Amino acid sequence: MRASTKHTFWSAALLLAALAIPAHAEKADSNKPIEVSFDQADSDDVKQIKTFTGNVILTRGTIRMTSPKAVVTQDPEGFQFVVLTGTPGVQATFRQKLDGDTDKWVEGQADRIEYDDKTELVKLISKGRIKQLEAGKVTSQVDGEFISYDSRREVFAVKNTSSGESKPGAGRGTMVIQPSSKRPPIAPAQPTSPAPATQPAGK
């Protein structure tokens, strides 16, 4: 069937970081269908493989993934495995709201992104970057060759090769952590008044 439509250890040896995400990913997303917008699609109904190309946008509740190409495979249990592939100058992207009433999001980008519907695990492979945002402001950011984000366990991990292995000398990543918005502001230092001038003796 063929369709066309508009549709980074922190040493010289390796990088391995595991950080707690402050809230669960949106729980309701797991019960939503995956909707795909694309320019062209090829479907193998026997192997349960669908290939989408051309400005692909996949949405599932608050999840939004984009890439020039996406391959969606469905297993016998009905779970989907999505592989998004970028092109030179255009990376695949991932974005998801964290659970709760606050405006908190996780978003990432990489040359290749893998999303496992069954485990709710996202892998950002090659030139990956993942950010946490609150009210539109970045609260932390990590860059690395391999980043995995587990929304169920509230953690992400970073390794220094795109294969997912940590190897000595393979490279380093970077992490930026912004000051917490809950921390009270530090009062500015008050200027000191100059000492009063003294009069010479006898006057």
C-alpha cells in the first residue's frame, strides 16, 4: 500500500549522568492514539511497518515528535515502536508535558530518536540535547551523544557514544542547571557610609 497526502565518569573516562525529573510525564498520554501527519506513507500490513516521509509530525496527547522520516512498527500486543530520523541540518525532535497542573515540559532533539510505546522510553541518539522547561523557561539542559529518558521512573541518563555505551576518551557532554525559582533572592549589599571627617585638634 502506498499513499500520498499533506499531510554526555564526568571525567576523561566517560560521561554518565542520571538525574531525577521533578514530575511524571503526562500519564494520560499512554491512553491516547498516535496521530501522524506526513507527505508520503508506505505501509506493510503483514509486517506491521509503516514508513512516513516529508515533514512528519507525530502526536499522542501532549507528546509531539517531528522528523523528516519516521518508521512505526507495531508488535503482536499492539504496542508501537517509533524511529525518527533526521537529515543534514534537520534533527528529529521530541516534546512532552510533565504531569500535573504546572506548565512543565521535557523536550529533546537528536539526529535519531527512538520512542517505545510499551516502556515509554525515549532514546536521543547522536548530537542529542534534552531540556526541562517551566513556564517556557529552561531550568536544565544536557547535551550528549546518547540520552535516554524514562518517563515512568522519572530519570534520564547520558552516555558518551551514540551506541549507548560509555567508552574512555570517546567524548564529553555538558550540563547546565539554572538556579531554582523557589530559592529566595539574595538581598543586594548595602553601601557603607563614609566615616565623618574629624576636626584637627585645637580648632
